[in-house]
Amino acid sequence: MFRDAVAAFAATEIAPRVKAMERAAKIDHALIPQYFDLGLMGIEVDEQYGGSGGSLMMVTLAVEELSKVDASAAIVCDVQNTLVNYPIARYGTDDQKMKYLTMLTSGTLGAYALSEAGSGSDAFALATRAEKRGESYILNGRKLWITNGDEAGVYVVFATVDPSAGYKGITAFIIERGFVGFGVGKKEDKMGIRASSTVELLLDNCEVPASNVLGPVGQGYKIAIETLNEGRIGIGAQMLGLAEGAWKHAARYAQERRQFGKPIAEFQAVRFTLAEMATEIEAARLMVYNAARLKDAGQAFLKEAAMAKLFASQVAERVASQCVEVFGGNGFVRDYPAEKYFRDSKVGKIYEGTSNMQLATIAKQVLGGRG
């Protein structure tokens, strides 16, 4: 029932807006209240804070269904649930949870700010500094590639309180958009997921109350890693849904497009291509669902999450590319949906841990060692 409700929302409200949002490179703000009304922005959050008290599997299903229609619309929901709500619910104080989870389930978008110019895959080579002054911390630095950053009102930001301590100095903070010294900078002009905002954040003597430290001081590394581990499953779900959407368009077009007196779907080359695409999608679905199941059951899921993100992003890129080829020349123009799925698919191998980082995680889990 939940999945079908999300699918109906995607079909009736998001699909008619996709082209306009793509051209504007901006999410239609009329959609955002609907995300909240449907309960999509606090799926795992306890009901006492306005959430649904649901599971990561429900987040996975929601992101998958949204991504079938538009990966940009899906990432709005994914980031909120896996990268913002999760660390606050897991590490926040009672006061923090009451204030911020209530905001994040009732109308405020959130964003997660870890990456910097010099710390992408090396996520903990942070240059952003946090200095304790009385009852506040003063943050200085610049964050890049922040998804949802243009629309967000609450940010989970990572900075180091002691550069000499390495990763043990990294600390998480909850920052509100209106804090003195906080600003949103350049918005990136991206190849894909264009309606999803990706911005830089500017911290210029940004004053953050000490009460807004998230988790223990110096434990930001642990919080960031745990959050990204769950986030991988969300990206796996996004790429799964994208692949399913591309496949459906390719299959429909192949049955409508006629050459040599019959639909191209009747030619073995096209039929086998669609069959292979469907098989890979099914394998990706099982991997993503299994990772979510393990996480919900409280079992070890690190390896499975990395594998799911790695494989689902590979499948999404292959399926989207084959979708373009099924469409032929029409796949190369913007009047048809194929090219957008192809452009959107590429980011799956890049954000929330590149494919090489997933392989490093998997290798460590199956082989041991540090290499």
C-alpha cells in the first residue's frame, strides 16, 4: 500500500513536472509540501517527533518508486531520511531530537555537509575548523557538493575541533540556515539530476551553540561513516528505480517503433537486450532489498550495502545506455526520455562514495587487511 501510494504520487504529481524542472534546474517547490503530507520525509523517525515510525525498507521502496519517474525528485526524499534524520535520531540529545526531527518531519528540508574541495573520497581530510568560544563554536570553512543545500533549513555539518588529532578531532554539528556567519554559495550546473540542488556552503565565523554539537565531540568520524553506510542503500534504491524507469520506456518504445514491417521488439537482438536488462535489474533489486532487510534486522550490512550501491549504479548506467540505443536517434534528443535517464545514471557511481571506494570497502570485508 505504501509503495503504491508513492508510485501514484510520482505518476500524478512528479511526472508532469519533470521536463519543466529539468529546464529550470530546480525542484518545483509546490511538490515539497506534498512530500511531507505523504509522510515521505520522516519515514524512520519515531511517531513522537512526527515521523512514520517505519523502516529503511520503506525508505528504499519510496526512493525506488520516485526514481522510476525522476532521480532528482527521489534524492530529495533519500537525503532527508538517510543522511539527515538518521544521525539526529541516532546521536541527538532529547532536546535536539524534539526540536530538529519535529522540524524535519513537518516542513523543513535538511542537508548533509561533509565534502570539501580537498576531501571527496578522502572524506576526512577536512579543512573546516571549529573553535570553542564560551558556550559556542565558531566554524570557518567551505563545503562543496551539498545535495538539497539550496532548499534546506537544517544542515548536519562536519568540522574538526583539533587538526592535530586527525579523524579523532572531527565533530558533527547541527546548523540552522539562519545562524550568523552561515551562507549558501554557488549552485552547481550539473550534467544530471539537474532539478536537485547541489551547492557550496560558506561558513564565515559561523556561530553554533555548543548545545548543537551532534554526538560526542571528536566522534564525528564515527557518525559520518555510520550515516554513509545507510546512505549507500538509499543510493542503491535510487539507481534501481532509475534502471526500472529506463527499462520501461525502452520496452514500451520497442513495442511501438516499427521497422521492416514489425515492432523492433520482435527482433531477437532487441528482445535479448531487453531480457538482459531485466535480469540485471532483478539482481540489483534483490541486493538492495537484502541490504535494507539486514539493516532493519540489526544485522551486519556493511558489505551488502557497498555491494548493492556498487552493482545498482553499474546496472543503472548500463541499462540507461542501452535504453538510449533502443531508442536509436530519438534516444539522443531531449524530446524523448532516454537521454535524461542516461545523464542521471552517472552520478550513482560518484556520490556517497565512488565505485572505487565501494570496492575498497568490499575488499576489506571479504579479504581483510587495509589495502
